[in-house]
Amino acid sequence: MKEGFDHYNTDKKQPPRTIKTVKFDLKNGHQYIFKSPEGVFAYGKVDRASTILVENCVVSAQDRVLDIGSGFGMVGITLKREYPDISLFMSDVNTRAVTFSKINARDNNVQADVRKGDLYEPWKDMEFDVILSNPPMAAGKSVWEKIVLEAPTYLALGGSLQVVAFHNKGGSRIEGIMRQVFGNCTALVKSGGIRVYLSRKA
């Protein structure tokens, strides 16, 4: 199985046999350290798409930011450190991912509301200013399509959904659905085939 598919469809509840330490260096010179357990995307590394999302997403002070499918928490935790006034929310379907998002938040002195659940299920009746996603493309269209289709329900007026993907490996389809659902979609960055797409709730 591909790692993304396995992560999404297998709820790993047992402690990991191996944990790697990952260092993440931003262009501004800030460095963050995370624990990365086996069985959680992306094991033992900071994947390139997530790096591009962190470095190019649009976030403002005091935004309520949801990192959906947080993995071990790199995206949300880094943004909270860079923008201390945001309110951070993270969730994942994988028990182990949730556990290590909490561990990494604690180790990086970050306050976050971390919950376990399938996509938006943990966030009923809540509203966010920014929803961020590096969607599990290998898990199938039904998963990443649901992230886009249901996003307006959980976004405040003027809020944005920001998704990172390889344009030629499903990203173009995500862009099309975002444009269809929101009536707008902008590519914030194009880098080596990876794009960050932003749609805003009008």
C-alpha cells in the first residue's frame, strides 16, 4: 500500500516500534524539531508539499486555523510558532497521528485543540478562518473531494480553504472542484509541480 492510503485507512492505536526525530528549517532561519512515528504520514521526514504549504499559505493574526489530516502536526505547530496569535485546531483519523500531534505541540510549547476523527467529524458546529490540507490523494477521490465539498460549512464568511497538491497528480482536479464549490480559486505558488490552491468563501 502507498503510505498515504495506509495512513488514512488504518487506525494505528498501538505505540510505534520506531520514532524518528525530524528537523524542519524555514527560510527565515527558524528551526523546529518533531517526533515522527512509523505509520504516520510522512514517517521520518518533512514532505516537500507540506513545506511548501507552510511557507506559502495565507494566515493572519487571530485566525482560527484548522489543520485537517494533521499527521504528526508539523504544519499546524509550525504556523502557531510563526503566528502566535492564531488559534490552532488539528485533527486526524489516525490515533497515533493524534497522539504525536499532541506530543509535538507540547514539545514545541504550542497550545492546540487536537481531536481524533474522520475529516470534519470532530468539528461539528465549529467555524474557522483558514482550513489547511495536504490531502491523502492515494486514499481516493471520495476523501479529498469531501474536504473541498464540506469546507464551506466550516468556514466563516471570507474564510479560506488552502490545499497543497501535485498539479499533474490530482491537483488539477482539486483546483476544478474548488472553483466549482467556491466560485473562485487561486494558485498561491507553483513549485516543481506542486501548487497551493486557495479558495475563499464569499
